[in-house]
Amino acid sequence: VLDGPFKLDPSKMYSVDSVSLKIAMRISGISVGLFAFFGPYMVQISALLLGNRRKEEGISLVKQGVNFLTMEGISMLPSHCDRVILVAWGEPFYWNNRNGRNKITLTELKESD
């Protein structure tokens, strides 16, 4: 879990206008996604595979109303959604000139901020 859960009022309808994040190091090998919960169910709203991004480069899952997973103009959360969460998964690694490819855990990545 990168961030959240963020609680929402399930009696209201929500749409996602933008979701972005910055990572403090150059990283590859992970995906980051926004997930919504409604009752006992969870659905993926958006996700992005991180390639070899420069550190501190902004990473957008949804930008100005465009969901980069579905390429839809509106990212509606499901009816009765009561929380959202930002999640990372995969096998992260980073490159350096001395050692080449270096593995890093998701916990170490989260603590590198």
C-alpha cells in the first residue's frame, strides 16, 4: 500500500479528476494503481507500469480527466464506494553505473521519500 485508504461518503458519487505521484529514485519493474472499494468488493480504477522513469518525474494515472489505463475521459468510482487506495506491485529495481541492476523492496522504496 503506497497511500490510503481514503474514506469516502458512500451516499455520494465521485469521479477522479487526477492522480499523480513522484518517486524519489529512478525505478523500474513496478505497477501503481488506484483501487476503489464498495462493500466487500474492490475494483481497479487506473494503473500504470513504471518504466525507467527519471527520479522526481511526475507520474500520472489520471490527468485532466483522462484515465491512462482505460483512455476514458471520465473515471467514475462505483456506486456506494466507501474508500480508495493507492497500491504498488511487482519486483522493483533500479540501475546504477557501478553495479548495474539492483533489487529494492517496495518497503524500501516507500521509505526512500
